[in-house]
Amino acid sequence: MDNKSRANDSRIEKFGAAELTGLRTELLQSGMDSFQAAELVTSFLAGRGYGADAAMVREAVLRLEGGACPVDCIQFELERVAYVM
């Protein structure tokens, strides 16, 4: 494992449904391209003390932007890409 602790083993907090719904709404209604959306997700995580791999975030954003990703799916994707800083 590299020197970054991956958060996908439950070390990432469970974000509130309101936070995740807000993030989802912003992603779906903002009209951003995938790079801008990835930056938004990265900022969301950074504001909560997590880092994220840019390439993995862009992949996650593509899944999130499909619109069929409920709150638990968003939480899963954040857990997949985040690491504790």
C-alpha cells in the first residue's frame, strides 16, 4: 500500500444525506463538464479532510452524473476514491 491511507475500508465518514443530496444536485444541475465536476467532488472531500486521486474522481463523476446514483451510491463512490490526509 502506498503512503496514502485509502478510505475504502470504512475510514471515511458517512456523510449526511443532506450533504450528499446537495452534492448530487449540484453535479446534475450545474452544467459542468466532467473535469469541473471532478474538481467539485475533490473540493467536497478536501473540505472534510480527505484527499482523492484525480483520475479516480473523474471515473466516479461519470457514474454519478448518470443521474441514477442514489445517496448510498454517492457515499460508496466517495469511499472508493477518498483517502485520509
